[in-house]
Amino acid sequence: MTTSIRFLLACVALMTSGLLMTLSGCSNSEASSSTAGSITPRQFADGVHAVMMADRTVYATHVVTNLKKQDAPVTADEYWQDTENAIPLPAQMFRMGAELVDENPEAGFTYALRSKWPLNEQHKAKTDLEKEALDFISDNPGDNFYGEEELGGKKFFVAVYPDRAVAEACWSCHNDHPSRGEDYPDFAKDDVMGGVLVRVPM
């Protein structure tokens, strides 16, 4: 990962967690409480998701798709680290940000991409609740999924939001990917391609 991309991801991660902590009026340890003057875990997750998806949509629409339209020498490529004049795909940018947040003990939450049809094994559902959530948002594309689960003796609030194809760069990459199986769906604009998972400790 180049220094400039790592710096950009770090800034986005810090701004996201810092802004939401400020809005909540609570410290990191209080982020999942619903006491007076703070916000509920669901409100926190909804706010985090709104910021993340705004950033991802801007990157996919105004950076990746624009580069293609301009026939620019810089391209978004799955193997960007080994390709000259290449930048990460939107899903890769998103995952790298999630990894930085996961490494930050002050963040107070984690997030990830999940899919019923993962091209990357990292995006497979990891728990029964995650599988249930992916089935739910696939069957109810206009709704979010909210639940609670216990992992390693700790209780978490879990929110999973439909991950939609917001730009041509999203669905064209998936539809043309060499790793897709025979039963892999063809995606189009606004289709639910997976889920965005936000996990908040309670």
C-alpha cells in the first residue's frame, strides 16, 4: 500500500470515528450505551454506515467511474499494487479502511463487507447471525437488519445494510470477474450485491 493511500485511509477512519464520537456526546467506552445524552447502538451504527457509504459512493462514482469515462492512464485494478498507474477498486478501498479501524483500539466499533456471493473469501459470512442477515437483506432489499450476538464472551449489537451497486464500476467488475461461478448473479444498478456489517460492543 502506498504512503499516500495509507494516509488517506487513516484520515477517513479517524474523521469517521472522531465525528461520530463527538455527535454521540460520549466516550468510546460509552458508544454502545443508551443513557441520557448519548445515542443508541442502532443510531451509532446508522451514523457510521451513512458516513462510510457516502465516502464509498463518492470514490466509486467520481473517481473510479470518472477515470474510465475520461480514458485516463490511471485505472482501478484488483491487482493495483502490482500494476502501474493503478488505484484500488471501491471494495478494496472500503476493506482497507475497515482494517485500519479494526486495528485502532480507540475506534469502538468494527465494520466489514459481507456477501452471499463473495468473490473474495474475506467477504463470506463468519457467523450464523451474519448468514441470517444476508438472507434477510437479499429477500427484503429495502430494509436493514438489526440483531445482537455474543462472540468470545462479549455481547455485540450488529447492523447489516444492503450493499447496492451504486456505480457502473461496481457491477461491471463483478459481472466480468474471472472468479465468478456459474450460479453467480448478474448485477445491475441498485441491485443488492451483499451487505455492510457494523458491529458495536454493548
